[in-house]
Amino acid sequence: MTQTSPAYETKAYETKAYETKAGLPGPEAHAALDDLARAFEAFKATNDDRLGQIESRLAPDALTEEKLARIDAALDQARSRLDRLSLDRARPPLLGTDGPRNAAADAHKSAFDLYVRAGESGGLKGLEAKALSAGAGPDGGYLVPETIEREVLRRLADLSPIRAIAGQRTISGGQYKRAVAVAAPAAGWVAETAPRPETGGPALSEIAFPAMELYAMPAATQTLLDDAVVDIDAWLADEVETAFAEQESLAFVTGNGVSRPRGFLSYDTVADAAWAPGKIGFVATGAAGAFAASNPADPLIDLVYALKGGHRQNAGFVMNRRTQSTIRKLKDADGNYLWQAPAAADRPATLMGYAVTEAEAMPDIAAGSLAVAFGDFRRGYLVVDRAGIRVLRDPYSAKPHVLFYTTKRVGGGVQDFSAIKLLKFA
């Protein structure tokens, strides 16, 4: 038995601690990108060894399989480290995001800071009364300054994978409605002097996107709140961003629409050859819970071309980390790997030239699962945010800690069923 040993040692892929300064490009991201590129080269070399062993002996060597699994895990670690570094470097200080300040914004920020630190709400009540805003109605709490709201939404766009690629609307009411055409207007060719018979108009339908309540409850000690050096705005944004992003990421994929947004996998699906408005079309792999043994990449090609040309221009793949690990091993007819590492630190990995978005809420490969999505999500899926994030201070329920019941309203759903296609492992 001969076994090639790539020059790159897998132990070099172990997670390293990096420190970056916000907004300053550093060598860490370039080093992480180089690690990812070398890891993928080692992965390809080891996988080629595995494929050669299968051809010669009908079964791969156990050591080769183990080595491939280690390098595959190292690839995921390198990609995660690169994403984290890119996100940290792109995150500006909170106070630098709001541009020129005005007196009203300064007054609101000062009143909110006093409310969070000491529980004094008189200033906020007066400001929200002047703005004709009910500060302590059924929603409870008080509106956060616009700087915090914008920063939370910006961080959610970085952390929530579907929000980052979906269309977005901000509304002031409880739901967003839009009309969609379910049938095109009648049309036809006529001669220059021929009569023009009356044609039928387009058939319209209305879809609604209600904004559901999402909450987080960060806690702080009174000592932290009393410390004047602590930036309360940044602290609150830091505390709620991860909680909001995790809940959104799950709801936008699998949510059932009850007290949460409706995910695109919760809609009715149909074989793409029989696609109809209101349903999402799928392409089958030809094997239950796997890619077909022969020409396994063909279903991915069929999935890409199931989408209309206008949608393919801005389309991308969505899958979880484990599915991506399986697809990394696939090649085209010329022996080229379909999956490619990112070309730059702020770029995603690509599959057949289309960006890959990693969403852990996507299902694993299994019999009948819809583990891969492909489409123009900016046109296909809509995220609706109701303006305003509210905070209610609670110093009593968890003494000596102070709880901050923070709520925002968000909705979501499919707005163009022709812009998203699914790969079904069946």
C-alpha cells in the first residue's frame, strides 16, 4: 500500500487565539485565509488518495478515511476562524455608526442611560410623550436609542445567515402586506389593422408577513451599571445579538409561523417538474439519504438550472456544515472539485461558482430530507422588522442582578416561490 503524505500537517490547523482591532485590517485574517487554502489543498490530496484506493481495492484505507475526517474538521475550524476575524474587523465602535448627532438623539440617549443604570424613567416618559409614543403600553418598557437599534440590526445581519442574504423591510405596524400576481395577464400578437379583443387582467393574491415578538433577558450586576466607564449601549447590543441571531436563524429556516416567522422549509414542496405558485419546487438526488453512486454531482447541476436565469444571477446555496462536508468530496466530469475555498478573507466559499451560506438550522442529509437550498433569497425570502426595540428594567426578579427584558418584533416568509429550489435526498 502506498499512501501520499501531504506536506501540510493537520496539527497546524488547531484553533489559535487572535486579537483584532475593530476597523483595522490585520495579518491575522490573511493568515487564516492561507490556513484555509492549505487545508483545502491537503483535503483534495487525501481525498484523491481515498478515491484511488477505492478504484484499486474497492475499499479505502481506514487510516486515509481518518486523516480525511481530521482535515475536514480542520477546514471547518479554519473557515469559522476566518468568519470570526472578518466579523470582528468589520464591527465599528457603536458610537461611530450614527453619523451627526442631534439634540433629540442626545437627550434620548442620556435619558435611556439613566434609566438603565439607575431605573429613573422620568426623562424617557417625557420624551416619548412628546413624540406621541406610548412608552409603557402593552409592549412594556421603553424604546432604545436609534444607535442601539441600528447596531443590533447590523450585527444580526452579520450573525444570522438567512437575514444576511434575504430581502428586508422595516415597518411601523403589526404586519406587512403585499400583492403578488398568481397568473400573468393575457397577451398575444395581432396584425396592424386587426381588431384587439379584450384580454383578461392579472390574477392577484395578497400575502401577509406578521411581525412576531422576539425577546432576550440579559442580566447585569448593579456594580457594572454603576461603573461610568462601561458603555451601556455597546453592552446591551453585545448581550442581545447572539440570542436574537440564534432564534432568528432557526425560525427563518424551519419556523411554522405560529408566534414566530415562517421558515422556507415549512412551505409545501413539489417536484420541480410539477411546480405551481405557492409551493417550493425540489430536485431529487436519485438515492434515499445520499447522492447517487454514479454521477453524484448531476443533481446539483439540475438544481442550479431548475432556477430561472434571472434568479440565478444572484443565487447561492444554503446548507449546514455537515452537508457541506459531504459535498466537498464531489468532482465534476473533468476531475475538478465543485467546492472551492474563498478567494478573499471577506468572501464565502463557493460551489460551482455560487456562494455557499452555512446555516446550521438546515437539516442533515437523510432519507427524504431537504438538506440543500439554492436560490435568489433576496427576492425569494423576506424579513420584516418592526421599527423599535424596547427594554424593560427589572431589578426585583433576580436580585442582586438587574434583568433587562428586551423585545423586538420580526417576521418572515417566502415572497417569491419561483426564486428558491430545494435538493431532496430521495
